[in-house]
Amino acid sequence: GAVVSQHPSRVICKSGTSVKIECRSLDFQATTMFWYRQFPKQSLMLMATSNEGSKATYEQGVEKDKFLINHASLTLSTLTVTSAHPEDSSFYICSGGQGLNEQFFGPGTRLTVL
Amino acid sequence: QKEVEQNSGPLSVPEGAIASLNCTYSDRGSQSFFWYRQYSGKSPELIMSIYSNGDKEDGRFTAQLNKASQYVSLLIRDSQPSDSATYLCAVNDDYKLSFGAGTTVTVRA
């Protein structure tokens, strides 16, 4: 399958700071990338869909000014959690699409906000 | 968002047995169906995709799709302790995927 990387894998930050997470498709061009959040013992929750060169589409209830998404190229999308608070602590996972709606997931970023 | 329901777990099976996972979906127009495996603390990994009615086999895994019944299943034959994970059923929802809540499988040695 296709390979998606994420960086960093784990981040701990103080409340009020911003955190940037990078998602890269290593061996394919992902015209669409997806950002998910997963709380312990819960399923994936889609936050937003990112298309190269255009604004992201956010799911209902997700604050677009808090979760900034940039998809600058066909292989890179970034998620910035602005003014992070403890309730933003979660497992953030990106995925890239490759035809027929298959999605390949990155390894995830575990964010802890103190 | 389309609804995807999975049989409630957890599912415990002895090593070497068959684990059977079920999934139903609400939109009759869905075309693409996927099974992902997620180990604790890790991200999901695609293990099977199926698009046509019938069975699709890949090693010890068999996916079964019945569009008339809006039902997709996953069989794991000769279950191994390494198969212990949460299995997520996913169905296409336009350009997105709708996920079930997942079924946690534990294979007892």
C-alpha cells in the first residue's frame, strides 16, 4: 500500500501554544488528504478534508480558526492546532486518498496539552 | 453522514479459530467497502477492500459483500494472537469514508 508519514509522532506542549503537524504522502500524490481525531476507546472522527491548492472543508462542529489546515502541495498537508488547551489532547491522524476512495493512514501524532 | 454499524465486541476467539466480523451500512448507493485493522495506540492499517458482491480472499482474510442486504463481513481464519486488534469497517461517503465504531478482537493463545 501507499505510505504516509506524519511528524512529529508525539508532542507535549503548554496550554495556549500552537502546534503544527505535518502529513506527507511519500510514494504517491494525494490530491485529497483527510485529518482525523481519535479519543481513547472511540472511533475515528473526521475533522476536515484538505485539497491541494484550495481551502479545507471542515466537518460540522470543528472550528476552522482553531484547526488550521494547509495543503500546499500534492504530497504535503499541515494541521496547526492554535492556542491549544488540555481538551485538544488527542491522537491526530492524517490520511491520503488514492483512487476509489482508498485511504492510507499516517502513523498518527499524539498531542498532550498540559 | 452515512451510518455504519458493526457487531458489538469485544470478540474473543481461541488461537486457530475463525473470527467473524459483521458490518451493515445505511446507504444502498455505497460502492466501496474497506476493512482496517488498528492496534492499540497505532493508526489504522488497510487490510481489505471490496467493491463487488461476493467473496474476496487475501491470505487468511476473506471479505464478503452483499449489497442487496447492505452487509459486509470479514472472516479471519486460523486466528493468531497477532490478530488481536480493533477492526474498523469503512464505507465510501462521496469522497470521504464513514467508519463504524470498530470491533475489538482478542485471540486467546
